[in-house]
Amino acid sequence: MLGSMIGLMLGGFALSLPIAVALGLAALAGMLLFTTLPPLIFAQQLFTALDKFALVAVPLFILAGNLMQAGGISRRFMDVAQALVGNIRGGMGATCVITCMIFAAVSGSGVATTFAVGAILIPALVRGGYPVPFAAALQATSAELGVIIPPSIPLILYAVSAEVSVGDLFIAGLGPGFLIGGALIVTVLIWAHFRRDTLVTPDDGLPLLAALRRASASLLTPVIILGGIYGGVFTPTEAAAVAVFYALFVGMVVHRELKPSDLPDVLRRSLRSSASIMLIISTAGVFSYLINRAGIPATIGEWLATNMDSPAMFLLGINIALFIIGMFLETSASIIILTPILVPVAIHFGIDPVQFGIIAVVNLALGLITPPFGVNLFAACQVAGTTVQSIIRPILMFVCVLIVCLMIITYVPAISLFLIR
């Protein structure tokens, strides 16, 4: 059953069907061919997969990210980052990473971070002497932090699927996010040090105090969202609503860059992105329901528990498998399908489910920058006006850096769990 459903799903991908359609057709075929369930169950499970309060945060964080882009918040994040490191060699590259880290703390989405920050920083990097392929690759990789640093849509989906605390996952994502961000900054600075070309240091940046003063309202956004969550003032789902209203207030009242005439386009883009993700979640939920009903997770769990000698070997095997899966399956769908299968096995090996969630999300996030379905790659190439083929070489360098970070996160649990403990 599982093999046939996966084969149908991959066949749909090969025919360039949308991910939600391919998942839905594979699940429907599996239900009709391998079970005696009435077709009504298919429709029922589509709604059941979405009937979770935590999922309300997904469209709200997407809307908040688009409001921040339109309201000039992302531009002010860049000004602060540039004032911090923009005057050193390779500083514009480091600015890209830092800006993505700040924006990640309010957006929750890698693609949203790519478009919001890349539209400003890729042209700035090119003007600073960075090759277009390198600038696009750096932006695509840095934007991956949007799904690791909280608030994160994939972390919310994992929490719902694994029935663990969203707040704990958000806290656990901070250490890995800063580790990856720091590693990317060091990589860019080393690359710039050995670069023969002249990298131009921008002379139009603001002094640090002026940048901080200009961005004070914008910089309060992550403080309010994360501080409210960790301080127990509101839940992560309520934080998403707070983010929307605060972004709207800052964009329209404080910065006055967000006009009422801009709202229909912002809402349209947010609706399109939210609908796409929710369709994937619902069809993947049916897929997951069928494989759980067939007892496949228990079978796989028993096989892994029997054939894996230790937690270290299990984690190594899972990392290899997730890396391959992430190249071909969208991150949200992967989390919803695989979490019910893998989490019980991880618990059997004594691995904290929160730690395992961070490993899974960091690993699957690599799929955002690896062909053939790396959505961050396509988004960055669209912004930069270049092709995916042209950025393969620089992206491979960043993928290697991220794999090293993933191994550290996997085998040093304290990086994820020290703040919780």
C-alpha cells in the first residue's frame, strides 16, 4: 500500500502536478484500492487534518510577513544589520544573513523571507561586487532560517503532529538558528577574505544609532512576539494575531509606507500562499491517516528498533533519509507524513521529541535550497533574474556548511534543549 501510494505521488510530481494534488490523488487511490472505507472518509479526513487550533497561526504569520514587507519593516532590519557589519570586508554578505535572522523572528516562512529580504539585499549585494549567483545562493540559504528561528510554521506543524508544546519547540529553535546564522556569517567573511575581486563597501548606510532609532518600532516586533510567547502573555497562535495587528499599525501609522490601496494585494498574496500550504496539510493529513490505519508506522518502528544498534546510528540513518526526502517533498507535507512514523521510534531510543523535531525541521529545511524542488532557490533566482543552474556551485558550499551544523545539532542536544532545561 505505502509503496503504491508513494509511487503515485512521485508520478504526480514527475507530471508537474501541484504537490497537494499529487498527495491527494495518491491518498484517494490508496483508499479506494487498498481499503473498504467509503469515499466520504476522504472528505472527512481533509477537514480533520485542518481542525487544529495551532494551525490558525500559519495564515496569520504569512499575512504578518507580507505586511512587514509592504510596510518597510524589512528595509529597516537591513539598515540595522548594515550599520553593524556593513563596513567590513564581506559585511554586505553578513548583513544579508543578519537581516534574514531578524526577519525570521517575525515571519515563520523561508519563502516569505526570501522575497521580503531578497528584493532589497540581492541588488545591494550585486552593487557591492558580489556575483549574482553567489548573492542569490546566499539569500536562499539565509532565508532558510525563517523555518528554524521561531516563530516557525514547520515547527508549528511538527508540534501539532507530534503533540508536543509549540512553545518548547520555539525555545529549542533559538540555539540552532543562531548556530546556523553564525556559521553562514563566518563562511561569507572567509569567502570575502580570499576573494580576488574588489568588494565595494556601501557608503550610503546609516550610523548605528540612527539606524536603531529609525528601526525602533520595527525591532520591537520580534521582542513583542517572542517575549509574549516566552513570558506566557499569549500563546504562539495568539502571537500570530498580535504580529498581524502590530505590523499593520507600524506600516500604516509609524512608517506610513503601507497604504490602504496596498492591502488588497497583500491580502491576495497571503491568501494564495496560505491556501497552498493548507491544501498540502489537508491532503497530507489523509495520506498520514491511511498509513497509520494500516499499521505502517508501527511496522517501520519495529524494523528500525531491531536493525539500529544505537541512538547515534538511528539519528545518522534518519538524517540521510530526511535529507533525500527533503529534496523531493515539500517541507510541510514531509513533516505531517513522517512525524507520526518517526517520533515513536525516536522516543524508543530515548531521544527527546522536541530535540527530534528540531533535527527533522533543520534537515528538511535543506530541501528549500536543494534541487529539484528547492522553493527558496526558485524564489531567489526569480528575484535575482538568474537561473538555478548558475547558482549550483555557490549553493553547494552553503549546503556543506549546513550539513556540518546539522550534525552538531544532532549529536549535541544541549544546543536545542539548554534553554528549556
